[in-house]
Amino acid sequence: MIGGFNGGFNNGFNGGFNFMFTVFPILFIVVFMIIIGAFIIVLVKGVSRWSKNNNSPVLTVDVTVVAKRTDVSDFHNNMGNGTMHHDHYTSYYTTFQVQSGDRMEFVLPSDEYGMLVEGDMGKLTFQGTRYISFERYR
């Protein structure tokens, strides 16, 4: 009876042990490929947007500032010595409306964002999705 028990235990242990060493490497490779694939997709989209912006004409149009918003991203890093490093990054968005009623939202530098007020009217210069400048009417 003891021999039968040991035999059953060894067969179950070895089967589980082999399962772990055959399935885990496959799962590791699949997860690794998903991460690499996501990175490549983000990289291709960024290069595509950059190229499309560079091939777009630089336009200057009459606009009104209709909305402003911010997006704050928090980053937490474990420094390895028991301390945490917190970092914040703020993106500044402004929505402009042209005379036809169409709206466009751009990411602006913080100093220019701070100078704008909803209702400001002026000339917006942009290239594709890239904000270049805004000149307020006097």
C-alpha cells in the first residue's frame, strides 16, 4: 500500500512538474510577444502621425477658443530601498472652433495654455494635428 501511494505521488508530481516546464515557456513567449507587438504598434502609429503631420500644409485660420482642459498622469516608482518616487505629468488641451462650427483640439505648451481664456478670438496656425501658434486679436 505504501508502495502504491508513492508510485501515485511520483507520477502525479512528475506530470505536474513536466506540465510546468512545457507550458510556462510557451506562456512566457506569448506574453513577451504581446508586449513587443503592442510596443511596435505604438511606435508605428507615432511615426505615421509624425509623417502625416509633416506632409500636411501649414494652415492659419480664424478661430475662437471654446474649451480648455488638463489631463494629469501620475507615475509611481519603487526606488528599491523602501521609498517610493511620485511623478506627475500634465497635458494641456485647448479646443478651437472655426467659423463653420467645426472644432479642433490641440495639445498646447503650458505657458501658452495659461494665456488663453475661453472666448478668445484670433488666428490659429497648425499643421495636421500639430499645434504651432495662436495669435489673439487685439
